[in-house]
Amino acid sequence: MKNMNRRLFLGTAAISAATFSPLSHAAEPATGSVKILGLTGSMRKGKSTSKAVELALESARSVSPTITTELIELSGLNLDPYIAVGSKSSDRADDFLALRAKLEAPNVHGILIGSPVYMGIVSSPLKNLFERMVAFRQGGFPLRDKVGGAIAVGAGRNTGVELVLQQLIMFMLSQEMVLVGDGKPGNHWGGTIQSQGEELSKDEGSLNTVRGVGRRVAEVALRMAASAK
């Protein structure tokens, strides 16, 4: 019986090794070939939410020269949610198709999404985008297996940052993305930070959660990109 159990264990181990060997032994992608996007949902360009997402992107770039990044601010874009239900609310040019092309691009392996906290929920630009992205669910889930990380920026402690993280995470799960948190030592659900006027908090613990989620998105995106070859 012991010999049988040993044979079963060794057989299972061999199968596991064969299953995961392409991921563990895959060559790292070429320099600059793995892109990570940072989406900011603030209605104020270049302010604290954008700074937080850029801090995460900076951390992502530090992981490997393979990684390039791009910050996309939703402020000012026309992402008319009425189009999702077959009508329009304005005659402004629709910016969704160009944004969709960026998100779907095959070299994009990671997406960081940052939102300020507005009454405990995500910002209206992000909500508009999420409603338009029902088209992704109807169109083959093009964000499947892209790595996602969430960042929430509040005006102070106990202002709803974790509620916003939950909403961002739920959205990304609905698109079949692969979710990561901020990694060690905190191992929480994403980056959370306070803004102080137009600046980020000097609280290193909070800043490190933002850096951590950027790093984790980069680490896992590299592995996903290598295994996709």
C-alpha cells in the first residue's frame, strides 16, 4: 500500500511539473515588449489619483526592462454610457473605440485602475467606462488573462477606500482578468492612499501599498506574457 501511494505521489508530481514547466521555464519576453496601462478615473487631470497610479507604474517599470507603461486619464474623454443601450446623449465624438483598442492590444498584459473615492463609490468617468465595457463581455472577453490591480485614493482614513477597491476588483473579475493585490508584507487587496490637497500622503505604509500593487501586476504580467508564447 505504501509503495502504491508512493507511485501515485510521484506520478502526480510528474504531471504537475509537466503542467507548469512552460510557465516556470519560459524565456523572459524581449525588452519593452510587455505593456502595462494605468487608467485613472479622476475628473481632475494630473492630481492625486493620477500621481498614485503613476507611482504604481513607476514601480512596475522597476521590475524589468521588459516592461513599458502608459498612463491614461479618463477626464475629458467622451465615454457616453447611453451608447451601451443603443442611444446617445450628445453629439461629441465617441472616445471609447480608441480606448478599447488600447486596452485590447496584445502587448498589454497588465492594467492598473485607480479611482478617487466619491461617496464610497468609484468616480463617474470609471462608471461610464464600465457600462460601455459590456461590449467586451459580448465580444469574446478580450481582457481575459490580463493582470489587474486596483488603487483607491481617499481624502482621509475611513473614507471608503476598501469599498472602492471592491468595486474595481468586481469589475475586473467580470472581465475574466487575473487579479493581484499589493503583495508582501501587507498582502491586501490593492493600493490605498490618502491625498493631502493635491499631493499624496507622506505615509510610507500607504505609499508602499501603491508601489506593491504596481510591482505585483508587473511580476505576474511577465509570467503571463512568457507563458503565452
